Amino acid sequence: MVERRLLASPYRSPGQAQARSSGPSKIIDRHGIYSPLRTPSPNQPRVSSISTDFHRPTTPVRPPLYRSDPNFLPDTPERTPPRPQSRGYGAFLTPNTSPTKNPQTPIRTPSPLLFSSPATPAPTPGPISLRRERRTTVRVAHVVECTCEKFKHKIVTREPQISGLHPGQPLLQWAKKPIQKHVSISWTKLPINEVSGTAISYTWGDFDRENMIVGHWHDDPSRAIAMNLGTEWDISDFLDRLVELTKAKGSIWIDQLCVPQREDYVREILPKIPDIYRTMDVAVLMPGARCQCLEKTIEKAKGDTKESEDLVETWLNDKCHNKAGLSSYTNRMWARQEFRYAQNLRLVWNSNKPAVCFQYDDLISGKADISAISGYATALFMKKLHEGFDLGDKNGYWLIRDATDNFARDLRKECDGLKENRKELPVFFRMLLGLPLERVKDVDENPKFALTHSLRTFCRNMRGLAYGTHMSTNPKDLVLSVWVDLPGYKLPSELNFYSASELLDDAARKMESIHHVTLSTHAPAGLFKESPGGCWRPEVFLAKKQVKEVRDLYSTLSEADSPIYMRDGKVPLQIFENNAIGRRAFVYRDLFKESSLTKVGETMSKVVKNFDEITQTRLGCLWHEYQDRLARILAPKKDQKIRNKAKGESKKNKEDNIVDFMADYHFFDNLCSQNLAEEAQMPWETLEEVDHYKVIYKMTCYLLGLDHEFCKRRGLELVIAPEEPAIIGLSNRITTPSWLSRFDQDTLTISTSPNRLRPKEMSMCMIEVRKSGESSSSGTPEYQVTGSWVSCKEVGEKDIGAIAIPRDIHSVQKQVMRNDGWLV
């Protein structure tokens, strides 16, 4: 990579620009403050002028910062040879020729044997030596405490301040407090496999982020460095932790200090992030401090004979709100991926001073002040106050308790993939204590099938995304943070012109073209009569969907560990018997056309009880959406106006019809209660009459990861197999009358799970297909998608007729596998 001098900056003041032109050559940015978010390194060789014989690229590949620079060459080209006498190279720079419309891209020749060997990704285009250097080198920072007097900028931190009292509500505001501390920072560029430093995984902050000055360049105290951090971070403690982590390993990698947030630098570093966190030791930096009650619990547990799981669960039910801290770490997408990439990690608290046990009643009664809560909880508390929420009585208690409990349990789930020693403390306690932890390695790992292991690891890291609530500032990061780990994946050249759904669709197509695999999904393209039918095409149903959380993008994926084979858009099938769930299914409208709510409820009770664990989790997410909608309807008008104003909602939004919604709510709530004790269920005959088709249709679409309005527009019909094991799904092919489907011998139900006897905790993705009447060149029949079934615990003996062949370790070792048909 060629680093360059900052030649033209929109942030430079006129006075500074004049000083630069009159004096010696010196880099001066806005107000003398250097922020690595905007400016590159100052020690950059100037690029020699380019001959007029060389033509510029026709696409806008240059960042706006450099548009007025005639000597600029982009650092991140896609398919170009290097220009002679220069290390920089652009997209198409060839003497006396016009830009090539269709640049040649190395294309891998498919193996003649479909299942004989693992696929190999295509070679990276461009100069091999420079590309290898760009992939394997990383810039690390050295942060040391500095006491020089030449640094003139003030370092401040923010802390809560009580400005007055209101009945039940302390009025708070953030006050800036100067601190006599700053750091100096230098950088070194090293190969990733030679770096012995620490990679820091953290979140920038959720509340009132600002560019906070933290120090200066090591060789130039006049150049200040700022980091963009939220109010939950105490700057003084934050700098202490950076200095300590640097001393421990010699260097650190942290995005805000090591990666200028410019398009060319970001494009360069994104593919390296999985390698950075897998190679280096990882420090998970959390705001706040460890609570004193943790040590007390561990002391009591030393002589206790309780199981470790019971011990952790008992401690999680404790009333202390500081027991596991609080942060948005478990709810941010990049943080999730960094944690899963890490092979060796430990948790580092921002403050070394232990937190005191805190209960919300102590704040209301005056026994404790706001400083007793963790920094994140304080910021959350203050945000709700400013939004107008009444946090008196128990409202504030439930707000803080729910936030801390959810964070603790989410963090505990992330510990499942870490190595546990039964002779020591539970891995969750060891993590909170800051002890080193190691990730469990794949027992089947074999260098001969490294690519297959990489694909399986990639798919395994996608578990939970279908119902996850992780967010990111830019919706595109919900795609990039996941797919940069796919072997051979390349970012699109015009990344800024892609939406999140288009970026995801592009990534899925690249996976198919490079590795000849596709992901197991409840909504293949054929369900919407698109082609190729067996492949995942998220752009089809995500084009107009608003993306807020990760589940908005990945909701249609199953939880399979292995992707499935595909070739030329076709998915190979291995057929066992001529079985199909559709032969015992009916159209929902026909079956319950004139039925009472009691009959509907009894049949749907069998369906809900047969949902598997993953589907039950999704059902719980939908139940929470009903609860949120109910809370909005029942909220006082004054608070409702405040919420609408805070969210920027239009006054023209129509209020829900309370009567109709309550009828829908009680029916759906009773459905969700079928797996609970009988005392929690209501008799179906006691419920009000309701449009049950509308409720069940919306529920089925949600469980398959689809929008019910989109499914209606595409003409998908609700179908149900009422006999036990009862199953429900959607179909794009309706037989009239629906009982005629029992005699259709051309239908099959295929499973895209790794095998028919899959583990119970793994979602079983079942697709209904029908023979198309055409055959491939080899004479094998071709099938088209006609429906999709909601994942369930049990299926009948004559329900599954075929499987889509997965790409796992066992399949790539076999020379021959039976291929009985194709899903097209």
C-alpha cells in the first residue's frame, strides 16, 4: 500500500492553508487536531506526475477528499496491473488505449467430478506481490502515557451531574471534567502473522458520541488525536487501559487509531479483520467495572457442591444491577463477529475500581446516588428521562433490570464456544474475572479439507442471525461484518451504490460462483417463481424492506452448519422415497371455511406444540412485537405524543383499532401459551370471534422469515397438514379442491438440513417440490419449488422424500454420491 500526503482537505482553515503555502511543507489539518478518522499518515511520499498518455478510470473510484488532486491514484483498485515506475495502480491505466469495458477476470474451471474434491477459490486478480502484502500486513499502534508540556489541548471526560430533584426523578446532565492525562501514539506496519499485540474489541458508544481528544502523535505534539466515544466511557480509565494493553504485548490494534475511516482504507482493512482477531490475542473492553458481589459469590461457591450451571443461574437471578455490568456489546454486529473470530481472549473492564452492589430501590430511597450505576446504565437512565418517560416507582426498576439481565444472559450465550475446565470456575465467571479464555477448536479439522472447514465455520458463525437483534450504525455492516470471512469474497467495486439487500444478494451470488454452494433457506427463489429456484435470492423479498436489525436480512435462513451443493444454478437431490407432506395437507381456507374457533384452536394447538426450538424462539420474538404494539396502544396520550415526536413519526399515522387488535392479541397469546401449563391457557370457546386466518397467515410468514404483505402480493397461500405431526406452511401452487393433492405422485418434500437424522437443536428446513416434466442432459428429473414448511420437531414416516446434498466433511471425501434429481 502506498501512503500519501494529505494534499487537499476541506477541514483546513484559511489561515492554516496560508501558513502552509508561505512556510515549509508541513501537514496542518483542521484546528491543528489530527483525527485518524479523517486524515492519513503525514510521512507519505509524493506521487510523481502521470503522463497524459495514461487514461483515467471512467468510474468514480476516488474519495471526495482527493478529487482536486491531479496526481492521485487510488489505493484500492480491482483488476489492474501496476503502472510502470510507480507502486500505485489504478483501475485501468494502459498507455494509448481506452478503458476496457469488460476487464478479464480469472475464472476457475469447475471440477469435472461434482463431489470429488473441495472447491478452490479463484486467484486474486492484480499484482501478486502487492496483493499479498495488502492482505497480510496490518498497522498497529503503540500507546504510551505522555507528560510533555508542548501539548496544548485539554483532555476532558464526561460524568453525570445532578442539577435538581423531581419527585421520583433525579434531573441529570453530563458535565465535562478536565483531566491531567494524555497519551502519545506511534504506528508500525507489520505482517499479521508476526504481530504479537492485542486486538481490542469494543463498541464506540450508544449515547452522545463526540470526538474526544486523547493525545498526540509521538513525533509531533502539535498534532492532536481524537477518538469518537460515547458518554458511557470514562476517558481517563480508557486511556489507562490502552496504555496497559500496549505494555503487555508491545502494541495494540484498535479500529479508530489504526484505520482511517476513508473508503480506500476501509475497503483494504475489511477483509483482514477476521485474520486480525483470529491471529492476535483479543481484549474485550467493557465500560464500567466488575461488581464486588462476583467475588463474594465465588468465595461461597468454593465449598459448595452445586453444579456450575445452577451456580451461574442462581447468581444471574440476584437483584444487584451491577452484577455483570451493562453495555451494548452483545447487541452490536461488529462486536459479535469480533468475539466469534477470537481464538484467545479475555474481558477487560474499563475501570479497575470494583463497583458496589446496587439496587434501584436504593436510588429512589436516597441510600445511593447515580454514580453507583455503571456508566452505560447511567446514560440509558438519562436518555429515558430526557425522552419524557416516567421512571418513578417501578418503571425505572424494570428498565435497568431488564437491560442488565438481558446483557448478562446474552454474554453468557457467547461463552458457549469457549473451552471450559470442569475443575475450575464456570467459563462465564472466568470471563467476568478477566481470566484468559480459549475457543474450542473443531475436532474434525483436517488441513486436506481446509476450505470445507472454512465454509462450515462461516456457516456456523451465521447461527442465530435469523432471529438476532444485533444492530449497526450502517445497515451495510450487517452484511460486511459477516461475509468478509467467506474465503475468496471481494467487496463490490462501487460499494457506495449498493443497498444492504443488494450487497447481501451480491454476496450470495459470489458464494455460488466461487464455491458452488448455496445456503439452506426457508424461502428459496423458486417459492416466488424466480430462477434459479433452489438458491437464496434475498433481493427478491428484501428490496423494499426497512433494515434495522440483523434478523431483517437473514430471517429466511435455516440453522444448518453446512451449505448445500449447487452447480449452474441447480441443487443436486438424493431421493429416498416418493414422500411428501403435501399429500396430507389442505388449503387453510378450505379446511376451516365454516369451522368454529374451538376447532381451529385445537388444530393449531397441535401445530404449535410441534414447533422446534428455533421456531419457538422466533414465535417468542413475534409475541414481543405484539406486546410492544399493545404497549403503544395503551400508553397515555401525552406519553404517546412524546414517543412519536422522539421517533419523528408523522401525525397522520392512524391509531390501531383497539377492539380488533385485542381480539387478535388474545387469540395469538393463547396460541403461544399451548406449550405452557394448562393454567396459563384459556379455553378456546371463551375467546371472542376473530379473523384467525389473518393471524395465522401473519404468524406463518414471520416464522419463515417473510413479510406477510409481500407474500400476499406474490399469491402465496396458507396450507396445513392437520393430522399429527401437524405442520403448517406456504404454497405457490393450489389444487382445487385441495384434497386432490393427496393423489399427486409428482410431489416431494426435501430437507436441506445436513441429514435426515439431524440433531434436535438444529432447525430442519423442508421445501415442497414438484417434478417439472423436464430432465437434465444426464436424464435425471428436474423439480421446481412449490412450497415451504415451518420447521418442526417431528415429521411423519412418509413426509420426507429427499435431501439436498450438503457440503460437509463426509461428502467431500466420497468419490461418488448418488444424484437422483435436480432442484431448478
